[in-house]
Amino acid sequence: MLKLFIKLSVFLIIISFLSSCVTSKTINYLQEPGFKIPAYKDSISFTDYRLRTGDRLYVRIFSTDDMTNALFNAGAVGNMGVSMMGGGSDLYTYLVEQNGSIIFPMIGEVPVVGNTIRQATIILEKAIEPLFKFSSVELRVLNRSFSVIGNGNSAFVSMPQEKINIFKALAMAGDVGMFDDRSRIRVLRETDKGVQIKMFDLRSIDLLHSEYFYIEPNDVIYIQPLNEQFFRITTLPALISTVISTFSFGVLIYNSATRIANPTTSN
């Protein structure tokens, strides 16, 4: 009976470790599509970010005329030129209103929603051209950021540039943990049609040419834990210790059950 119990315990331990094993196939990046790793056939290039309501734009006018520079770049109040203590670029910040426009001094409403930064710059330059010629516009989106949540690895990260791929984004947030599931990464993305959830396999090399490769401002990246993380064993000493502990516990349970079933033999 004892031998049968020992064999059964060893068998169960082996099955548990095999089912809980984290292999290189589970965590390595840029793998060729195959078993459990999907292929993303469509090649999609990076698309420029299009302005949305709620965006805050840095706008500054450059002109050969000092009066023009002073007029447009001195800051203002209300929803245009919202300034904060400390000055800086916030002196030239304009909020994209719900109607899709910014309110610019002496110009009024300038529609920018749905346009790229380059397109919005051209629109604004044309809007001020009738009043002041030989002027140019610098326009940027402020407060670009994305978030990473899941499995205790949460971060709110500012975007230093517009073009950031998913690998760089995760590296900026502290990378993906060994026991995080790379096969089901989800991105929550705000669009004109509402919030969309995109799920992809971070391990696939085809990701480089898919719509998932680049993130956008305000994206939320969700990382869930692996199912195979019950033991969380990463080193050989930890494996040996776990096996010994499990076996010892099994022997203790067996001895206790034997004494209960045969109380006379213990006397």
C-alpha cells in the first residue's frame, strides 16, 4: 500500500510540474507562427495620430513681426491659452472642445478634430494668414500617455514621442513578467466608435507588420497572469525544495491516515 501511495504521489507531482512549466516557447518574443502562436498576415504601416476632443494642444506662432508674436504667444484665459503656475509651454495650450475646434485669439473657432498634427498645422496657418502673413505655426499634442495594468504590474507612462511600438511601451512600463501571459495581451483603445478591445499574441514575429505593433495615446494595455503559475518555480533549488516538501507532506498524510484506519497497530 505504501509503495502504491508513493508511486501515485510521484506521478501526481510530475504531472503538476509538467502542467505548470514555463518554457521558452511561453515567454520568448519574435517567434515564427506555429502551434499556439498565431500569424498576422495583413501588413499595416504606422498611421499618424488624429486629434480628438479633449486633447490639449501646444500652439505657438512664429512671425517676423514682434507685435504678432506678442499677440499670439502671450497666453490667454479660459479654454484658450490655459496657463498654469510656473509658465512654460502651458502658456500656449489650447483645449480641443466637444465641437471639435480650438478657440484661437482673433480667429475664433478653428476645427481640428480628425486631422493629423501636420494637417491641423496647415489649417491653423491658413486661418491666420488673412490677418498676418509670413507666419508659421508650431503645434504639438501635450500630455500623451498610455497605461499598463494587470498582475501587479501597473504603470502610467508619458509618451516622449508619437511613434512608440508595443515592445518599447512595455519596456518603459517595466516589461512583462515571467508569469504573465504573452499570448493574450489586450489593448483598450478609444476610437470614434467607442472603446475597442484588441487582443494579440506578443510572441509572434508577424506582430511587427500588424495593426497591434504601434500604440496610441490613451491606450490601456492589460496583461493577465499565466494559468501555469501555481508553483512559480524559476530555479533548480526551488524545484528540489518543492519536491521534497510535497513528498514529505504526502508521507505525513499517509501515516496519519494509516494510524486512523488501524488504531491497534500503533499501540
